[in-house]
Amino acid sequence: QVQLVESGGGLVQPGESLRLSCAASGSIFSRNTMSWYRQAPGKERELVARIYSGGNTYYPDSVKGRFTISRDNTKNTGYLQMNSLKPEDTAIYYCNINWAILSQRYDYWGRGTQVTVSS
């Protein structure tokens, strides 16, 4: 069984930074994709960053240039560096990891960490 544990959330002022971590444990396929999503109250969960097994990354326009996703495969840990935070970044941030072997898809989520950006 795979477990994901996020950490690093908190309360910051606009313009400040936070670094989230996602520690993965269990039987994890090496060629996996790790993503960070967020969900604000009353809104749908949205993708904020993705890193593929080869190292390519994707960001939506809402966070491009401010957020950076990375991973340390030796530690089975992913990171989300968030700079120039805005009040609209306030949400619960979730880590996701997934992979597919033949026709079987494996998809795991953490429980989330709260990020609040407020003055």
C-alpha cells in the first residue's frame, strides 16, 4: 500500500513563500507522475503542478513563474516551492502520485495540507 503525507503548509502573508513536501512510502513504481492539486472552499480541485518521471514539468497559467515542483527519487519525496503567494492561493494542497502498468492504473492521494495566504 502506498501512503502520501504532505507537510509544510501554514499561514503566510501575501508575497511570502512556502515549501510543501510530499513523502511517499510503500511500493512505488519508479516511473510515476507526481502532481500537486489544490482545493479552495466552494471550488473544484485543480491541478497546480505536475512532474513526470523523466523530469518534465507542467504548470497552469495561474501559478506559472511562481510555483516550482521538484522531486528527490532517492527519498521518495516531492516538493512544491511556492513564491509570491497571493490570497487566491489559499486552499488545501494535495499530493498525488500515479502510474500505469499495462492496463492497470494506480492512483494515490495524500490527505492534504492547508495553505492560507492572508494579511
